[in-house]
Amino acid sequence: MERRDFNYYEANAADISLEKITSSEKNVKVLGRLRDGDDNLTLFTLGSESWFQFSIGKGDDLGWLGYFIGRSVKIQHLDIWHFLEDDEGRQQIDAFFDGLARSQSIRRISCKQLGDYGSIALLRALGNLSQLEGLSYSGTDFTRNRNGCSALGTLLESGVCKLKKLHFYSNNIGDDGVASLASGLRSIGPSLKTLGLGDNFIGNEGLLALVTALESCTSLEELDLSNNDFSLATAGLRSLSDWLQSNQMEKWLGFESCGINDEGLQALSGGTARYCKSLQLAGNNSITALGLRYLSTSLQTESCRLEKLHIGSINIGDDGAEVLARGLIGNK
């Protein structure tokens, strides 16, 4: 596949046969809707499986797909799942994202399993999408490609994208990855309302690095750190609790299945009870009646704002239930 520039697509768009650049009748129809500016095509999904609107197969020219997506003024939300990364696949990825980079309408992008090459190509394209408000990215192993986190951090730090929502799940970024993202998070902090970093092998050092970035996140309403390992993160959890108290904004916090123990819950309780509307602690099986006692005490304070507490899949026993009941009864 030869590399084509924007002028090539512009010159040939009116006459191109959609049958010659697609692999199926379904793709012909959806590409036609895209080309013709269908008002109902505000959400566009593409991937290698049959249930996507555009099912990528042998014979699909992704350069043309990217061109029509980039030219569309209707698409606001784009879902991308999985790209092949052989030599031809990489050429197709480059061509697709070259076109996508010209979009002026897309507000949200969700990606899954793009691979190393696709990830970098995506981030390069995002550098042109100043209107982007939401990015959801999952399913790429960044333990093999640290450049991905650095590239995202650099993109956010550039100030081009003022994201309101960033979901970065199941990418194995670890503590080093959080450190790479921190400066970028500080840059978009004033606009960011939702941040999800679940299932990323983040521990104490990563949590401490994240809290330094959160100091700039003055509008944050939701923070999801579920399925990380905070079993030895007492210092990080205490730092997060301190940030909550200094920020003094009501939030939703997710810590499901994080290995939080009694000591960690003690460190976290003060800030979460006073400055969270909803706290997700389900699946933290190391929490006992002792840890719940610290939380119960915070629940009884006049400054408690907590409205929802999720503690499913924790074997608190009769003692834990009694301790928690005292806190709930004392909560006015």
C-alpha cells in the first residue's frame, strides 16, 4: 500500500468505488453513510469482529476509512478495537490515523487492544484533536512499551487536549507509568472531571506520584483506582486522604479489590468520609472489624458527607457488622 496524502483522497473522493476499497457489503453501506454525511452516524465503531459497524477484513482500505471519518462533521464518538501489526497492517494504521487527525467533530474516543504501534499512531493523531473531551484506552501491555505512557503524558502536557474524562484501564502501566503521566495530568487538571486508572499494577509509589498530580485536578468528581495493589500502600493512601481534605470537593472513589487492609483503611478513612459521596471498597478481603472501626468513627462525625458505601465480598463477620452499624446509626 503506497503512502497517500490528503490531496490524493480529496481529488479521488467523488469517483472512488466503495466496493473496491471494502471487504463486505456491510462495509460498503456504512462507508456510504459516512461519505454522505448521515445525520444519525454520531457514534462510529470499527474493529475486527462482526458486530462492529465497520468490520475490518482483508480488502478494507483503512486510509479511505480514516479520510471519511476525518471529513465527517457528524461523528462525535469513535470506538476502535484491535489492529493487525504486520507490515501491511502498520501502513494501514498510519493511513487511518492520518485521516482521523483531521476530524473537527469527534469529542470522545474509546480504544481497546491497539497494540504498541497502533497506540503510538493514535497518540500522534490526538495531537491534532483540540476538541477532544474524553479518552478511554484499555488492553495494551505498557510493560513492553514504556514510550506509550511517556507519549500520552507529553500529549496531555502540551495542552492540546483539555480532557474532561480519561479512562486508562488494564494497560499494566505500573508505578513508572503513573510517574510518566503525572506532569500531563497536572496540565489538564483544571478541566478533568473523571479519571480511571484501574487494573494497572499501581502500588504505593505510583499512588504517591498520582497524588502530586491530583493537586492540580480542582474539578475532579470521580476517581477509580480499582484492581490495583495497595496492600503495602499505607503512605500513598494517607497522602490521598490528605489531598481529599485539602481539596474539599465531594467525589466518587473506587477502590474495589485493591488489597486494602486495616492499616490502609485507617489511613484512608478520614478524607473519604468527609469528602466523598460514594466509596467503593468491595473485594478488599483483608479488611476486618478493626479497620471498620476507623471508618465507623469517621462516619459519626458531623462533617461526614458519605452517602453510599460499597463493601460487598468482604467477610466482616458479626463483629464487623456491629462496628459498622454503630457508625451508620451515629451518622446524621
